[in-house]
Amino acid sequence: MFLIYPGQCRKDTSFNLGVGCSLLYLIAASKTELTKMVELRTEMEMLLQNVKEDLQRKDALHKQFESIDTLAYSTTDVQEGSNFNSWLSLQSQTTSYVLPDSGTITVHDQSLKCDTLQQDEYVEGMGELEAELEAELERLQTRLDRDNSLKHPLQERIKVTVEDTDSVRSRSSSFGEVIDLQNASTEVHSGVPPTELQRRLHELLEAKQQERIKELEAALECAMHKLREKEIELVCSPPNSRDSNCMAEALSDSGSANALTLDSVRESLIRQEDTIVFGLIERARFPINSPTYSASYANIPGFTGSLAQFVAHETEALQAKAGRFTNPEEHPFFPKDLPASVVPSQNHTEVLHPSAASININMQIWDFYFDKLLALFAAPGDDGNYAATAASDLVCLQALSRRIHYGKFVAEVKFKESPKEYEPAIRAKDRDALMKLLTVESVEEAVKKRVAKKAMVFGQEVTLNTTDGSNGKYKVDPSVLSRLYEEWVMPLTKLVQVEYLLRRLD
Ligand SMILES: O=C(O)C(=O)C[C@]1(C(=O)O)C=C[C@@H](O)C=C1
């Protein structure tokens, strides 16, 4: 059972009224808060939209900058590019933070933070871009001022046109403000800048130099051509007529034995090189033609031996009759049973010691020629021209023989020039000592080089319509000539010298 007092009932009513009022107040306050939140969200969304738009403008601006060639970019471009990339990434992040729901205040807070960050970087990026642009403009201006002040006679007007710059804009430092820099094409008249002048001058000098080089090359070519012609002219005079009597040349005009000098003897050796080189070139016209050297192939009645031996033997016999071997420079390959000269005797100046006549090393010359040398310069094969081949071989052999036996004259001159030097070694029959005394290495080197060069000059194809007749091909390999002289000619010449000296005091 409940007892209700009238005073208590009034108290309850006023309490309920108070609670109701409080609740109403709270509801009103909450509503205000909610309205504020909605406003805040709208503001944030607008802010985000602004940022997004600015970023897009920046993107377009950057692309425009890339396409403008007239503005020279410095290395800061790279920096700018990287900033641009970071802006792009920020932009995509920002987009993802646009919230569809106002109930997520925490997310709004994050977005706000992110926006602030982006704004900072954006402002920084814009600052850099602006600085770049200003610097570029300053550079352009300075250049224009400088060019205008130039009063050089070579000065000319050039057009500097900056076109299609609609989107080339400069931003002021205040965020988001855009100023049009150039909207139409701009024409600037200017003098030639110093760098341009320098470049042109350089080009001019280079062209002049090229021209001069061409002239010099042509002159050189011409000189080379003339030289070749002279060489050929010299070569084309019959070699045998020039050195058929080498001693006579070496003796010069006086004809006296005392007129023989080491220089004149060496001169004669040099001329004989021509005969040897030509002889080899002539022989190289034929292939090896091995039947020429076969006794069984020849089968000549009354003669035992090869066709080459037969031709040499018979030719020498005829030449002996014609007086060839009365000349102390000539040495037969087949001295046995040589017929006597039938021609009036020539008065050959007596230069050599009489014992010189006993020296004949033609056997060795014959052997190295057929066994070693021939295969080095004659092509393999057989064309059937055996008689001509044998005759050609004999020309080579006789030229080599003459040259090698000329060592007698060389030794005589050397002995005459300094007998005291040679006498002890001669008396002691010291071959090695004599060989040492005779040897002049520098001269040998020069000889090897010269004969190789002669093989190049004499052995090249000469045509009228090409300037370089050689084409790198020679009738006889120049190295064969060097080798011939190094391995056989000079050593055998020295051998002759030694043999001669050993008999010199007899
Ligand atoms: O010129 C000389 O002094 C020579 O003796 C001739 C020759 C030669 O055969 O060419 C021989 C030996 C020397 O070492 C140098 C050259």
C-alpha cells in the first residue's frame, strides 16, 4: 500500500520539468555541433578540390615547360621533375582521402593533415618553379641586352620567336595565383651572340684548313707520281748496260786502281741491286716449272744433267768465247773446259791481287738459288716454258754471282784503306777476326731496306689511270729480297771478302 503526500507530488513534477529542459538544451547544443561539423566537412571538401585543381594546372604547366625548346633548361630541371612526380603521387593520395561520409571525423582529421603536408610541398615546388622561370627570364633579358649593345659589322638580325606559350605561366609566390607570361608569339631582333660568332669563325677556319689539306694532298700525290715516273725512267734504261762493267764505274774517270774507294764500290753494289731485283721479277713471270731442273726430263744426248744446267753450260761456253770471263768481275758456273775467248782481249784495269782468280763460290750460289730461293718467289706450277725459264734462271744466277764476287773489290779497298788493321788477322788466318773487321751492321740494315723498297717500286703494276699502281701487290714479295740479301747475298759477299783477304798477302 502506497501513501501519497501532496507536497511530494509537486517536487516530482518540478524535477521532471528540470530534466526535460536540460534534455532540450542538450539536443539544441548537439544540433549546433552537428551543423558546424557539416560546414567544416564542406569547407574541407572545397579545400581538397582546390588543391586537386591546382595540381592539375601544375601538371599541365610542367608539360608545357618540357615542350618549349627556346628556353634552355638548367640541371634544376631534374630536381623540378622529381618534385613534379612527388606532387603527382600526393595528388592521388589526396583524391583517395575525399570522404563520402560526414560521420568519420577522424578520417577528416587525417585528410587535413595530409592536405597541409601537400600544400607545403606544393608551395615549395611552386617556389622553385618560379625561381627557375625568373632566372630563365633574366638570362634571356641579359642576352638580349648584350646582343642589342653589340655593334659589330658582322652583326645581323635574328629572330627569336617564342610561340605557343599559352600555357607558359609564371606563378607568384602567393599560393594558387597564376600570371600569364606570354600569350602570343614574341619577336626579338638581336645581333649575333659572341658564342655564335666564335662557332662560325671556327667553322670557317676548319673549312679553310680542310681545303689546304686537300691541296697539299693533291700536291703530294703529284710529287709521288713524278717520283714514280723518274724511278721507272731510271729503271727502264737497260740494267745490263749500266752495270755490265761495274768496276769501270767504280774506277770513275781516271781508270786507275787507286781511284777505287769504298764509296764508289758501294755505289756499284747498289746499282747491281737493280739487276738482281729485275732478274727475279723476270723469273717470276714463270711458275716453278720443275722439269727444267730434272736430269731425267732433259735426257739431252751427249750431256748429263738438267735443262737448267745445259742452258747455263752452253751459254757460258758461248760467252767465254765472247770474252765474258776475261773480266775479273765475271765468274762461270761451269768453269771446267770453258772455251777460250775468241775476241780481242780487253784491257781490264788490274785492281785485284792475282790470287783473286782462284776464288769462285758459284757452287754455293747455284745451290741456294735452286734449293731455297726459287720457291720463295716463283709460283708453283708448270707452263711448259722450260727453255725460257732456264735462261731466266741463268740471268739471276749471273747477277747474284757478280754481286757476291764483287766482295773481292770491296775487300781490296778495305785492305788498301787500312792494311795495318787487317794484316794481323790475315797472317793469323783468323777468319772470325776478319769477318768482324769487315762487317758493318748499319750498312747491312740499309741494304735490306733498300732492296725491299726496290722490289716495291720495280715490281708494282704501272697503269695510266690509277695513281697508286701497287694495290699492295708486287711481282716479287719485297720481303723475299730482304731475306735474300740477309741470308745469302751479304754473308756470301763477306765470305768472298774473307777468302780474298786470306790470300791478299801471298
Ligand atoms: O759495304 C761494305 O762495307 C761491305 O763489306 C759490303 C757488305 C754487303 O755485302 O753489302 C758486306 C758486309 C758489310 O757488313 C756490309 C755490306
